[in-house]
Amino acid sequence: MEQYLLDLDLPPADDAPQLARQALAARLGQILSESELIDAQIIASELVTNAVQHGHGPIALRVQATQHELIVQVEDHRGQAAAALAEQPSKALVRQLFASAGARWGTDAAAAWACVSIAG
């Protein structure tokens, strides 16, 4: 079983990105630097927004940390949001946003994820 710093189910609703940012601040605000937290919140917000717009059913937000990276993963009930992020040219802005935060990102069959560097 994987250990998550944050494992949160969100409703597929317009306020889900805000709830994600608040949960990250509450759980990681004392652990991360201000800039790391902001990067994590932006990434989570964008991934959750994508899941609200293109997914189906409940949204799972999971955050893990390695020694040097924070991994933010978002999954919708059917994995449709991950496919939309991977396929849609309109998501170029999201990709640029991730790049500006120095984040690696990707999708798999069920989830979209991004990794951002943190001070170990």
C-alpha cells in the first residue's frame, strides 16, 4: 500500500480546484516552502479542473513525496480526464504552466500526474 501525504476524494464540481488548493495548504503548508506550495497548488488546481471538465464521477487527489519530488496525481472515476489532457491541443497552456514550474508530467490509463522538485 502506497503512503500518501494527502489522499482526498473531491466532488466533480466547480469548487473542487479550490478544495484541492485548501487541502494542500492545510496538509503541506508547514512542510513545503512557499514557492513549492504555490507550485503544488497550481498543478493540483489545473489537474483537478481538467478532471471536473473532462472526467466522470468522483475525483481522487493524491500527493506523495520522494526525497526530491512532490508527486501530484489526479484520477477521475473512468480515467477520461487523463486521456483528455494527453490528447487535446487546447491543453498546451497547461503544459506550459507545468514547464514553468519545472514539473514533469504525464498520464496513464487512469490518472494525470505531475512531479515538481522540492528541497530534500
